[in-house]
Amino acid sequence: MVLLDSLSYFSIEFFDLILLFILIHLLTNIRSKLFLIGILLLLIPLTLISMMDAFLGILAVILSIVLFCIYRWKRNDIRILISDLFGVLLSVLIYWIIPFFTSNLARFIFSLKMDALNNRGALVVVVVIAMNWLFSLGIAIIIQRKILRQSLSLEENKIFTMQLAILVIIIILFSEVLRKMQALGIFSLIMLGFLIAQFSLTIYFTYLSIKKNQEKRELENLKEKMDMMNSYTSDVERNYQELRQFRHDYKNLLIGLNASQEMNEINREYLAEMLDYSHQMIDNSVMRFSEISNIQVQSFKSLMVTKLLQAEQENITVHFECLKPISNFNLEEVKLVRIVGILMDNAIEAAKESSDKILNVLVIANIDMIEISIENSYKGKLPSLGLMNKKGFSSKGPGRGLGLNNLNEILSTTKQADITHYAADQLFISTLNIKKA
């Protein structure tokens, strides 16, 4: 091993520990004063332990973190505990591995000899600390942006945390064995690289398997909902036809009463008022979604009926238009329902928060394209489309919405459809364009 003076070793270990707690701050939500104060008080003792024995040092560090966080974990639910543990394990893994690579890199840069006291200790310390901080913080920021922002279920978090814990234990024990055998240098780097690569592949295939199962469950739930909506739509259509027939007979009966010679003038005026009112109410009730019958794709029709009625229950003024019969959208029904379902949910959510409460749905069949345009009123100022496209975006705060990210994921798997968004006349408009060929 490369020999440095005691002050150099102390400096490296001290700044590495500070770096570890910065990593924990970046990769977890641990912000308690007890944790910060406790770590500051134990910083020097932990550094001295690490100098004497690296293995005992990492055990003392992990034990200290657990002791200072146990109160927080007792007060919160299991999801907070798993999330914190995952971040802490990532921090410990970075803290333990990066120095292996930087120390060997420094030995190569400065041509340091093994088992010989180095006379450039200060320069080596500065370079090693700088590389540790640069690589560790860079990796932590990438993990924070690319991995920790992913929306995972509790079960998925448990699986990944358990796998990460196993990797951390194996690497720490393996490193200790290498250190005891004095098998350092290139051999240790190759073995550690192999372990990390193997773990990365395991995590990747686990992620693919979980995602596939999750998509399968989502499709099964969607099919169940579609069956329920189809049944509901059939009842609505049957009631609609009965109401149309009643409307026709009812109008004829009222007209017949109005023509009776035996009615006095007062009753005639009252009947005329009732006739106008009845015509208006029944026409509005029966005819408002009459063009929905032009939609001949049952799943899409069911979705439209369900969402439009849902919007009306939120006191939203609804308008639906489809002038021509459409029997085929040239898009998988599941994808069509998922895309339009998300658009309708977002539109209803925004419209009910606005003062105008407007929702317009237009299905337009052109020669070479079908356009599904969904217009909704909105409250305040619209955020940028770039922000809305981010996963988890919601105007009500983080973690509350899907934004438009899911749409992009679905559309990325099809070539014949695209979507455009824009605002005009105080309406936010989303148009799904589906090519017929």
C-alpha cells in the first residue's frame, strides 16, 4: 500500500466523512437537527476509528446513522423508512467505492511506490479529496435526477433496497478480505468492477420484470374498467332511446291537450308555458350527447359517456361533437382509451378549478386523419409544456399528477398518432391526431 503521514490520512478520512453526510443529504430526506448535531460531534471520533481500521470505521458510521435516524423512522410510515434506507445505502456505497478508484488513479498519476513513505503527501491529499468529491457528487446528482425521481411502489422500493443492502454488505466484506490479503491495485479494481456490473444487471432485469408485471396489472384493470363502462354505456343508450320515444309521445300528448276545445284561456296559457319548458328540458337532456351514437368503437364510446357525465357532475358545461360515424380509429383500443382517458382526466381537473368551467370534446373525421380535440378552461396562468411533460407534475404540488409524461411514453410506441397542445381564447386545447393509413 502507499504510505502517507498521519495528518494526510486524517485529512482524507475527515473530508470523506463530510462528503458522506452531504451525500446522505442529497439522496435522502433526512434533515433533522439531531442528526446534524450528532454527526458533527462524532465527526472526529469516527475519523480516528476509520484511520485505525477501515472496516470498523464503516460499521461505526452506519451504526451512528441508524441511531440518529431511528426516532424519525419510528414516527413515520414504512415508505419513509425504505426511502431513507435506500438513500443511505447508496451514499455508503459511493463513500466506500469511489476512494478505491481515486486512490489507484492518484497512485498512477503521481507514480507512487507501494510500501514506501511518500514525500508529496499534501499534494496527494488535495488531489485525492478533490477527485473523491468530484466523482461522488457527480454520481449522486445523476442518481438523484435519473433514479430517485422515478415513481415506484412500496413493494418495488423494498426489493431494490434489499438488493442494494446485499450489494453493500458483499462489497464491504470483499474489500476487507482483499485488504487483509493485501491484494490491492488493479486486481481489486477488476473484482469490484465485476461486482458492481453484476449488481447493475440484476437491478436492471429486476426493474424490467417489475415494470412488465405492473403494465400487465394496469392492462387487466383497464380491461375490467372498459367492460364495466361498456355495460354502463349500453344501459345509457337504451335509456336514451326510451327517453327519445317518450319525448316524441309526450310532445304529441301536450299538443293534443293544447288543441282541445274545452280548455279555458287560463289553462291554455299554463299549458303553453309547461309545453315550452318541457320541450327545452327534454331537448337539453336527450340531445346534448346525441352525436355520441356516431362513435361505433364501444370502448371509446363508453369512456366518453363516463367522462362527460363525470364532468357534468362537477358542474362543468359540457359540449360533445362528432358529425360523422367513426367505426375505426386505426389505433389499439387500449392505447386509445389510455391516452384519451388521461387527457379527459386532466381536462376535467383543470376545468372544475376554473371560473368558466368549460369542457368541449370534438371528434373530427377527415379524409386521411381523425382528430380528437379536448378543450378546457383553466385557472390562472398555464405552466410551460416542458414542466407539464415532467413525470409527477401537478398544479397541486409534487407527486399529485401524471402530467403529460405518460402520454409521451404511450405515443412513443406508435407511429400513426401524435399529440399537440396549445392555448387559445382562455382554453387549453389538446389534439390527438391519428392517421388513417
